Amino acid sequence: MKPVLLSMQAFGPFAQRETIDFAELGEHPLFLINGPTGAGKTTLLDAISYALFGKTTGAERQGEQMRCHHASASTATEVDFIFSLGNDLYRVKRLPAQQRPKLRGAGLKDDVASASLWHIKPGIAARLDLDQDDMTLLASRKVKQVTQEVERLIGLQADQFRQVVVLPQGKFRELLTADAGQREEIFAQLFQTHRYLLIEDKLKDAARDLKQQVQEHESNLKALLRNGNIESEQQLIDKISEQAAALDIALNNKDSAAEQLQKQRELFQQAMQLQQQFEQKAQLQQQLSQLNKDAEQINEKQAQLKRARAAQAVTPSAQRFDWLKAEQARIAQQLQANEKKHAALVTDKQHAEKQYQQAATEDAEGKQLQRRIEQLSSWRPKLESLKALQRQYAEVTELRNEQQGEVNQRYRAKETLNEQLTTDSQARQALSETLSKHQNIESQRQQLSYAKKQQQNSVNLKQQQQQLNDQQHAIKGQLDTQQQQTKKSEQHAQALEHTWYQQQAISLAETLKPRQPCPVCGSRQHPSPASSGDEPLVTHEQVVNARQQHQQQLQAQQKLERSLLQNRQASEFVQTQIEELGSVKTEAELTSAQQALELTAEQQEQQRAHYQTLEHRITENREQLDSIALELKQLTDKLKETDINQTKIGERLSSLEQEIPEEFRSPEQVERTLKELHNELLQKQTAYQKASERRQQVLEQLSAVTAKHDDLTQQQHENSEQTLAAEKELSQQLDEREFKSLDEYKDAIMPDQRYQQTEQEIQLFQQQRAKISSLLEELDATLGKQQQPDLDTAKQQLQHHEQQYQQTNEVWLNTRDRLRELETLLNHVNNSKKQAEALHKQYAVQGTLADVANGQNAQRLSLHRFVLSVLLDDVLTVASQRLEKMTHGRYQLSRESQVTDARSAGGLTILVEDAYTGQQRSTKTLSGGEGFMAALALALGLSDVVQSYAGGIKLDTLFVDEGFGSLDEEALDMAIDTLAELRASGRTIGIISHVRELKDRLHDRIDVIRERNGSRIELRTN
């Protein structure tokens, strides 16, 4: 990852937008970020870290706490950062949660935190004014989603980023002094070795599953035997042999019982068939006896059927005779009705002739009425023209009156609007003069808001200053106590060490012999050897413990000194901010000013609203006056046209009235007279037409009745002759069929359905009697002289044999099922034993492998830590080359190979090898300058090794915040030379420091300039 463009606004001490184009520093720059304490140098790193991860480098302040107090309320706090990954450019933009002025009305609104991430399309240069078409949106709005996507792209989280890319102030040695667990997490993320953790978990899970399976098989085997009431496998085999022999015996008994049962079933079946034949014979004899009883009824039905057939032959003649008799009665009835109708029509004819003569006389009078109607109708057109002209004259007169009224109304409205316009113009002029005297309320409101913020900032800073002073006082007290304890522990350690050396000399003196060389000085003369005193014996272990206790006290003292230094720096920074704020108003003064300002604003708003109302009303009145003037001109023109039209219509009306006589000038009177004449004429014409039609109708009806009478008389004569012939034929048919009378014939008639039903009953009776007689003959021949069987005795014998068979079969089934259960159990036992043996062998391999991979070994080293230890060795090799150069060959970094604490995992602890003492010791024992160089060498080595592996992470940027102040001139040169070598390999190196020597040596720099209203940035290049 390489920075390309950074833009900040209202962030940290930067009130305005500040932009850094890293391309101006060169392709692979080594540059200085320079500025006084508190100016905002570290804020540049905070801005990069916040843009990428939403966290600052020190993780001590949240994004919403980074807002600049010097920025105006309308300026949004935001960070816009463009960076490169290989050949790809990415842009990320973040805005923390903040308060902004409302778009409408007074007050502030809360804006939630937001973030967006884009991929800049290939070929597009990095700049802040890119269009959406130049970028592809990867994540938007959701802060967490953007952070996750950035972590995926870069391969680092925020804490890891500040440990290997950004080494912030106060956090510089964390990677060097981190414990093994923290370092494992960092290296796992950098080298993407989490798959080895998955391998460990997979091996552990597999071993655990195998062990569980072995236990389950052993438990299942015991459960199988226990469920079968078996104590051992041998007992199971013996029981199987016993059960097999018992099964053979049970099978023989079952087969014998089955054979006896089959014989008894055949005998019982034969007895059943014979019994059924005897029962069938008895039923047939009973049915034949019943049929013989029904024979008399069948004979009677045969006689009725014979008489019905004779009646069917007479039926056609009887039906014709009945029809002719009915027809004779119908004709006589019609003749009687026709004679009555003929008499009535003769009377109607006389009455119709009389009405017809009277109507003919009135028809002649109707012709005179027709001539009168034609005379009156000739005046209609002129009367219609007269009425139309009268109507038009009345309409035009009414229209003229309306137009005159509208003209008068417009003149009155015009006069009223002129008066209102004069009054409103005077009032508006007065308000305008009043409003021009007021000051700008919005400007005063912004000034007051800024004063409130300054007052709140002042209160917060003073509270923070007081807290820092209290903390500083407490730390000083702890430091004084700790210094005394450190001094005491040092004196105690020196005293023990001195005593131990003296006792060693005494021990050596006791070994000296005359004329033998001393092992220390080589002298053969021993004039005054050391002698023992009364001091207690001191062991070397006591000396080492005393030194360690002193070292622990010294580290505690150094920790308190660092805390005191950080407290003083924070206190100075807060004091600087308090001085920059200067004097501020009190809260009461601000509240009073706020109330006065709001009252003035309310009055001014009311006056402005009234002014707008007057302005709007004046504009509307002027527009209405213009509209009225236009309407008056249009109405006056229309009134003139109406006067001319009225005069023309009046002249035509007078001329037409002179043409029509007085008595015919009323169209209504003429129409009434015409209507009366028309009605009278219509009555006469209708009466004549009705009389004529009635006369003709009566004549036609009379003629039809006469013709029908003649026809009916002829029909009556013909019917009489046919009836006599039919009667004679019917009498002859009855005699031939031996019917004594017509009533006897009618009694013999049988309906078709009853006839068919009777015939079917006779046939069925005959068929049943013949069939039963035949079956009885066959049964007599079959049974012969056989006796009826005893079924109860046969059934008892069959049941006895069935019970014997069921008993033997049940014994055989139980014996067979038990044998199968025992054999199945034996198979399960054998299979379970085989599977258990295979699982034992498999677990012996996988269990051992899982223990080794998960650190259950002598070195307490897991597979994952073993891989990381190899990678750490590579990092330490590269780091040691640089550290050795920076320390003139004194220090190298190495990995601790032995486990000193059985409770923790080993393999990732870093030690420093001191060439001066030839010993290894903890990196925490290095001094400030030495620790800085070691941390720098480790970070550079880590960057080299990570990029040499194909893990997808490219660490080609390094920012170093402070730390150089702890180096002497020679160490500073060595550190700068090392960083310069990195720049030559394609990396971007940024150093944050206020050390003057660095400013003289590095000409490419970013100067952070502190001013009263916020800091600003200047870019300086060589």
C-alpha cells in the first residue's frame, strides 16, 4: 500500500481543507513531517488510519473527537484518501458522527458516521474531483462494511497496521515487546497462516472423533452381550450349539403334527359336502310343495289371460263406435250455438245500418271545417316572425342593462383599489426604513454560536487540565516512593554481591597451598589470605534474585517516569489550547445575549413578514388596476355594439306589426281556434269511419255463420249413417267372442303392463317347478342309501389336531427365532471387534499426529507456531542485519528456542543477543534509543520478508512517529542511512519528528504550521 493523495477538512487542528499530493515528493520518497509540538504532525497518520479503518493510530480518540474546534459549524469533518495497491488505485472517504446546522431554521442536527470505498478505473489519474463514471463503488454508507473491505484489500487490521506500517508516538516498541500470543496473531494475519490452525483443528477433531468411536464400539459390544443375557463370547457360542440341536427336534415334531392335521381336514371336508347335499334336498322338497299349492292361482290367471286376448280382438270396433257417438254429440252442440249466433247478428245488422246513415250526413259538414282550418293556418309564418322579433328585442334590452351595470361596477372597484394602493405604499416605505436600520441577525447568530463553542471548549480544557494536574501529582508521589524502593533494592543487591565476592575469595583462600600458584594472580607466595568473618553465607541464587528484584523496581520506576512525561506533554498541549482560546464570555453573558438576539430576530421576522405581505398586496393591486382598465375598454365597446343592434331590431318589429291585422297578432288565440276545429273535424271523420267499418264487419260475420250452419247440417247427416253401421259391426264381434254384453267385454279388458306381468308369472312358475323336479331326481340318484353325517364329532377331532399342530409349531418358531438372535448377536460381536481393532490402529497414528500438531510435545510448539517460528527466523535474520549495522555489531535479534514457562506455548519469543556480554536477554531491557533501533530494524525486516512470500500483502510504506530524539548523532546517521537504503528498494518512508538535525538532513518534507485559527500544511521539496 502506498499513499497517493490525502485530503482533510475540519479534522484535528486543521480547520480548512488541507491536501497532500505525495506524488510531488517523488516516486519513492524519504521525507520528513516537521512541525512544533501540538501542531498536528501525528494527525496526518491519524487521518490515513481513520480513512482506512475508522480508528486513529493511537486508538485513543474516536473519529467524532477529531473535529477541529476552529472550523465553522457549516464545514463538515471528513477525510478523503487515495492509495495504490500494486497497479490499482483505490479511494476511501469517511465522515465521523458530527453535528451540522439545520438546512431550515435554527439549531443543529446529528449526522451519523458514513464511509465509501471506490476502485479507480485503469488509466484515470488520481484527483479529488473524479466523476462517478471514473470509479467503481465497492462499498458505501455502511462504515463496518467499508472497513471490512479495506482489511480484505490491504490484509491488515487497524492494530496490525499501526504495528508494521505506522509506528505511532508512544506505541513504537509494541511489535518488538509484544508477548508471544500477540505476535502470533500479527504474523498469522501478515503471512496468511490461518490454514495451519485449520489443520490443527481438523487433526484434533479427527482424533477426538476416532477416540469417541473406539469408546462407542467398546460400549456397544458390552451392551450387545448384556442385552442378550450373555456373559461372554464363549457362552454365546455354546448356546448357539444347544439351540441348533433343539431346533431339529422341534422341526420333526411339527412335521408329524402337520401330517395328522391334513388327514383330519380331508375327512371333515367330505362330511361337510355330504351334509350340504342332505340340506339341499330338504330345501328343494319344501320349494316343490309350495309350488303345488300355488298351481290353482296360476290356472285362474291363465283363464283371465285367455279372456283378455278375446277382448283385444273386439277393441278396434268398440273404439270406433265410441268415437262416432262422441262426434254426433259434438255436431249437435255446434248447430245449436250457431243458430243462436245467427239470430244475434241479424239484430246487429239493423243497428249498424242506422248508424252508417247518420255518419254520412256529418261527413258533409266536415268539409266546411277543413276550409276554415286552411284559412287560419295561412297566418302562422308571419306570427312566428313577429314573436321572434319581440323575443330578440327583449333579450337585447336586458343585455344592454347588464353591460351598463358591469361598467359601473368596474369604475367603483378602480376607485377603491387606488385608495388601498396609496395606503399600502406609505406603510411599506415606513417599514423599509425601519428594517434597513437593523443589523444582520444571522451573522450575529453565527458569532454567538462560535462564542458558545469557545466557552464550552474552555470549560472542557480547564477540566482536562485539572484532571491532568491531579494525575501528575499522584504520579509524582508514586515516583518518589518508587525511586526510594529502587535505590534500596540497588543498595541491597550491591551489598549481597560484594559479600558474595568476599565469600568466594575466602573459599579460594582456603584452597591455597604453600609454594603452589594462586589461580587468580599466579603468585606462589600467600602472605595474607582472606579469612572468614561473622557474616551469614550468601548464595549466588540470592545475588541473582536481588538483581532481578532491582531490575523489576527499575522498570517500574521507568514506567512511572514515562507516564509522568506523557502527562506533562498532554498538560502542555492542553495549556497551549487554552492560551489559543484567550478570554471567553461567561455562560450567563452568552445566555443573556442569546435571549436578546432571539427577541430582536423575532421582531425583525414579524416586520419582514408584514413587509412581504404589503409588497405582495401592492403588486396584486397594481395588476388588478391594469386588468380593470382593460376590462372597462372591452365592456364600453360591447355596450356600443348592443345599442346599435337594439335599434335595428325595433325598426323590423314595427314594420311587421303593421302588416298583420289586430285580431290575428296573437299566435296563441289562432292556435287554440285551429285546435278546436281540428278536434271537431277529427270526431266527424272518426265517427263515419267506425260506422262504415262496423256495417261491413256485421255483414261478413252473418255470411260466415250461414255457411257454417249448412256445413254442420251435412256433417250431422253423415255421422248418423256411420254410427248405425258401427253399432251393427260391434254387436256381431261380441257374439263371435261369446261376450253376452258390452259390460262383460269391458270387464275382460286387461292393461298391457298387467297382461305382460301375468304372462311372465305363469312362465316363471312353470320353469321353477320343472327345474326343482329335475334337481331332486339328480340328488336322489347321488345320495342313494347314504346316512346323514355327525358334524359335531368331526369338528371336535379337527380342533384337537389343530391345537397339537399350533403347539409344536410355536415351539419350533421360538427355537428358530432364538437361534437367529444368537447368531445375529455373534455376527455383531465379530464385526464390532474388527471395527474396534481398526479404529485402535487408526487412532494410534492420528492421535499422536494431533498431539504433536497441537503443541503436546516437549517444546510446547504447535504446527501453526512452528510455521510462524520459521517465518520469524527469516524476519529476525533480515532485521538483525540492519540492527547489527545500526549498533556497530553489538546487537542481533534471535528467537527463544527453549520453553521457560510450561504454562505458555513457545516458539515466538524474541530475545536480543548482546555481543559485549555474549548473552541473550529480553528486548524489554533495551534502552530508549536501542529499543527504537531494534523496533525499526524489526519493522523493516518484517516488511522485506512479508513481501518476499506470496501472501498477497505488499508493505511498501512505513511511517515512523518520533523516537529519533532518543538517538545520538552517530545512531541517527545509521538509522537515516538504513531508511535511505529502503527508499532505493522502492519504498515510501515518512518520518515524523521535530528533531532539528533531521530537518537539516531531509530536504523533502511536509511542514505543519500552527496558527491561531488552526494549523495548515506546506509541502517542500528539494
